[in-house]
Amino acid sequence: MKITPPQFTSAPLDQYLFLYLFQIDDDTLINPFQLVKFLSGQSDITMSELICKVTTGVGPIRDKRSKYFVSWKEYGESYYPEYCQGTVVDIVKP
């Protein structure tokens, strides 16, 4: 039986046998062996965790010539709140 992501996410996880379930972006390359080795040393992971590089102190680009320009009307703060930069690994442990 082929399980597509929408079916899998709505299915009860306790009917599957796995140690971890990873969700990563389709443009991300990970070494699953290194990731499992890293996670094996993390005894405090319970049900669900996000692992990422947290970025702080970054503000919007206000230069109108930039394709990443963000106006004060769109975002009225000088800095963004903390956020996960780039690759995010979503881990579900049964």
C-alpha cells in the first residue's frame, strides 16, 4: 500500500513501526545516518521537536531596489522575531 503524505498525516501514528519520522524541505539534503546518530544522544526528545538554526536580530530590508524589500506598512517592526533559518527538521517520535 502506498501512503501519500495527506493520508499519512491523518493516519494514527501508533499503527506504524518507526523510531523517528522526519519532515524536511524537498530542496534539502541530509545524511540520515548522522541525523539518527545525533538524535540517539538526545534523551530529552519526547513527542515532537523542531531542530533548526535559530536566527535573531535580523530586520526587514527597507531598500526599495531590493527584490526582498519590505515596507513599514507590510511589517512595522525594526526586527523580525526569532525564526528558524533554512533547513528545519520536524521530528515526530511515537
